[in-house]
Amino acid sequence: MTLAPVSIDDLYRRDSRQVLATLIRLLGDFDLAEEALQDAFAVAAERWARDGVPDNPRAWLVSTGRFKAIDKLRRRARFDAAQGELADRLYDEGTDDDPDDRPQIEDDYLRLIFTCCHPALAADARIALTLREVCGLTTEEIARAFLTGAPTLAQRIVRAKAKIRDARIPYAVPEAGALAERLGSVLQVVYLVFNEGYSASSGNSLTRVDLTGEAIRLARLLRQMLAEPEVTGLLALMLLQNSRREARATSDGDLILLDEQDRSLWRQDAIDEGLALLGDAFRSGRVGPYTLQAAIAAEHARAARPEDTDWGRIVQIYDALTQIVASPVVDLNRAVAVAMRDGPAAGLAQIEAIAAQGQLRGYHLLHSAKADLLRRLGRYGEARDAYRTALNLAEQEPEKRFLANRLRDLPA
């Protein structure tokens, strides 16, 4: 046992999703595993303060959660004999497990992603379930991302879990022949995990290093399993973006924009690996959306100074991307690039056209980008309104502080 103090909150943020993934494998039930996870952390909060932290906290939590679930099933057996039979089976199946089997526990995370991405589930249900179970986002946070109500989103997740249970969807990585049909959803989910780590949707921190690291690890594992160019492109994209992590915030956690970052803090090893992978993806002759996004990130990585950025090239890549992906967010990012190439008036015209479509009405980054261009054009009254809208919609504390500062610094 380690007697050094430990923050249960930090452990929960770092390890809870991996522990949950293993409990789902061991217990075969999402809801029972979630109850077991909460019980395990409740016991840890009490015992570790008294006895110290175990040498392998994750394995301890898995073992404790499993036995808590078995105890719960045995108590329910007074009313339902089947619950007792299930408890006995789970106990017998677990006696040979090694709670310190670290590779097994880590691979459970990948199994969970493939389960959530099963083609039997509706596309929106796959994403919602993954954000809930893999990323650990709350129902309210996911509902905001989907621009829908929390009760509707909760029902979507409940139905997805029921489908997995009733259809007996296996908790496993599929055979090689079935990987390809599920690959698109899995890559989307891995990138969602990365994005939640790279720019957290809410909370006090700009980033969650545990999620970015896990997404990159999963992409490496997928690349070993399946030599597809888009897997390589996604890994390149995440490495290139994550190379800037140390420069994206001040020591106080405040947001630093790309053109204001200290580029000497960018990780050159990650940039070199990302550029090499990008070259491999392009040489395949099959270029997809992740590879194109990696190409955009590469243009930033190659620029020694902000003024060296080839915005014309970036707009060209966005033009190719919009031919593959129909997304108002991609259109918004392209409009920002146009503003950097052709001036704020040109970018603002495109952003206003995107805003008129209504799909990004609740997206704070649209209003933030619009406010910035209005500020650069000297239209301070309109910029103030746009910054206020963005501030009201933002959920992450560093972004809220950044927007509040921009609002405060506008000329009267």
C-alpha cells in the first residue's frame, strides 16, 4: 500500500472509464457495471484515506466493483432466483481472473468502443452511447452537443443499452473481416474522445490529458490491426494537434490562441511523426477526411511563425474537405481560413451565411469567430453583442474567461 495522499476526484477522471469498461466485460451489463463503479469509488474514498492507496488502484477498483455487484445480485435473489444464479456464475467466472492484468484492462476500453459502435445501433445512438460510456460526459453535456433535450438524449442511450443486451451484441473487437464495416464509426468515436481531451466541452480545464493520450493509444492499436489510410490519417491528425498542447494555455490555465502561442513549446517529435504518417496516408492514393484535416494541421506545424502560415493552401484543403464532408462546422473553419487569406470582411460574409442556415445557432465558436471578425473591422457594437452570445453559450471556464476578457477589452 502507498500511504501518499491521493485525490479520488483525480483518479476518477483518469481511470473511471477504463475501470467501467472492464466491469462491463466482467458483469455483462452496462447499468450493473455503472452501479459497481460508483460503489467501488465510494469504498475507495473511505478505505484509502485510512489504509493508503493500493499499488494498483485500477485493479483494486475493478475487483471491488465486481464483488459489490455480486453482493447486490445476491441481495436481489430474495425476490428473483435468477439474480442469485447470475451472481454465482459471475463469482465462478471471476475466480481465475488476474486483477492485475493491465493489458487486458486496457484492451477492454477498445472492446467498449467497438460495442458502442455496433452497426445494429442507430448512428446517433452510437455516438451518444460512446460519449456517455467511453468519455464519461453527462447526459446534459451530450444533449448540448446534439442540440437536443436531455430527456430525449437519455432515452436514446437507454434504448441503445437495451439493444446491446437484447440482441446479445458481443463485447469484443470483431474479426478482421468485420472490422472495415465498423471502422468509420470507430474512427469517429476515437476522434470524439480526442477532441473532448484536447478541448474539454465543459469544466475548469482546457484539456484532459488522459483522454488525448488514450485516443492516440487506441489509434496506434487500430493501425496495427487494420492497415487503412484513414487510420493513419487520424493518428497523424491527433499527433499534430496534440503537439501544441503545452503552448495552448498559460500557467494559470487561460487559453492562448494559435497565433499567440510560443511555438518553441510545440513538441517536435510529435510533429515529425505526424508528418511522416501523413506522407504514408497520402501515398496510399486514398485520401479521406481525417487525412485532409491532418494536412491542415501540418500547414500550421510547418510554419515557424504565424505569418509564415500558408492560408491559401489551407483554404484549398478545406475546399477538398467540403467535397467529402457536408458539415457546417467545416464550413465555419473554412470561413475563418478565408478571413486569414482575404481579410475579415470576406470571412465575415461567409460566417453570416452559415449563421443564417441556423444549424450552428447554439454553437459558441460561431459567435466567437463572428465577434473576432467584427472587432477586426472596427464594428465594436456588433462585436460586443456577438461576444456576449458566445459567452452565454460557452461551458468551459478557460473559454469563458477568454471571451469575457475580449468583451472587456473592446473599445467603448
